[in-house]
Amino acid sequence: MTSRGAFTLPARPDSYPVRLAETALVVVDMQNGYCSKGGYFDLAGFEPDGTVIDAVSQAVDMARGVDIPVVWLQNGWDKELIEGGGLYSPNRIKGNALRLMREKPELRGKLLTKGGWDYALVDELKPNEGEYVVAKPRYSGFAGTNLDLHLRGLGVRTLLICGVATNVCVESTIRDAFFLEYHPVMIADACRQAGPDFLQEATIYNVERFFGWTTSLAELKQAFHRRAT
């Protein structure tokens, strides 16, 4: 078992001191709807990129290898879409999946709906026994969930964050983590944006400038390896 002490993680805008005992990996919305052909993103005109699945898988394997807790976020709503919000809810009005289901009644109950294929995590990424899964009804993993309670119960202060979509749910979760006094570190090459490539760079800029740090899979692997030896 790896020592639970401190080490320095190469990051931007500056290197970040990490204590394994106070760190968790948060995996954001690695669901069929966001990552697979025929899912919500595909139907809404956002091109899903399967390469992020392998990248996130690497991050998960590394976290498990050093006994860092892995927390999975899963976005969506109940079959009746009550959790999506009432008539005047901005989430209901602006949410692309909810709007698409209104425009195409044949899709109702199929996009990001609990119990369905779209809502499920991709086959390549499944939580291990004991890993916590947080069902979230909004972009941020902290909005309307017990994620904060769970992390504080574990004594976590640093969040390594990966998943989709960089500029929506990942960034929203990072912002809320910052507001709640966590130290968010985005694993940039284990995230994928919704829309043009410049949106990935925009979130990276925002995180590095205002809300936290960014690192890469290679830097994370290197840091964990140095810590283990």
C-alpha cells in the first residue's frame, strides 16, 4: 500500500502539494449519453469523442493504485422528469436534453433518464464495490446532492477532476468546489468539451487563472510513481 503522505504534483499555474489522505478523484458524467454514438450528445449535435473514455480509465486506475477514493457523478433525472425542474425552471428551459425531449416526444424518457441506456455509465468504466456514485440533477456535482457531505466525511480537501463536458459539468463542479473551499485540480487531457476546441482551452484558462489548477495524466503518473518509490 502506498504511503499516505504529501508530495508535489506538477500543475499549472504552479505545482501543487498533495496529501493522498486528503485527496479524491471525481469522475464527471462518463455516461452513454455523453460519450457514445446514439446518445444525447450525438443526437443534440455534439460529437462524442470515445478517446476520453480511455483517458478517464487511466486516471481511475492510477487513483485506485494509490488508494485514492473514486467518486462517480451521474447526471440525469427520474422517468417523470420531475427532477429536471418545474415549468419555469431555468434547468428545464435551457437544458439541451430536456429541450430535445420536448421537441421530439419519441425521445421522452430516453435521454439522461434514470434506468435507461443513455443515463448509464459507459461499459468501459464501472465503479468498484465501495466507490460512491452521486446522482446529480444539475450541471454541478454539488447542486442538490450530498457530494459535499460525502467528501467532508472522508476528510477530503483536494479534488482531482476528470470527465465530460469540460466547459459545462466539469467546470461547474470545479467552480462550486472552489466556492466550498476545496482545492480542485483538473486533469485536462482526461476531459472533453461540448462544442469547439476553444471551449476546452477557455475552461483551462478559467481554472488556472481563477478556480484551481490543471495537470495531465503523464504528470499525475509521474508524481504517483515518485511517491511510491
